[in-house]
Amino acid sequence: MNVKGKIYLDYNNKESAELIFNSLEIDNKNYLKSKLKEDKIIYEINSETLGSFLATADDLIASEIVIEKILDATQ
């Protein structure tokens, strides 16, 4: 089975999107495709199993939440 999905993240401004994109890109390389478009990040996940897909999505979302909290604390 092949499981595919996209996660769209919208931000208040291009600078925040770019900072988060660059912060996550190193960890996400070779696991999923990502695109930065203005104030949005689009992630494409392709996995061979549902469990792997969900684990990848969960890791991505957890990492994004941590970065958002760091940004909020430093502003």
C-alpha cells in the first residue's frame, strides 16, 4: 500500500514561514517534500504504510509546534 498526503501550514507573514521552513528543512530532508510559497509551507508525505505516514506527520507537526513556541518566546 502507498499512503500519500499533504499538510498545508499558513503563517501570518512570509518571514515566519521562511524561518520555520528553514528550521525544519534539515530534519525533513529525504523524508518528505516541502515547498515554501509566500506565507505558506506545503509538505508532501509519501509512505509505504499508514503507520509510517502517521509517524512522519506526527513528527512534523510536533517539530513545528516547538519552533512556533520558540518564536513566540523570542518575540
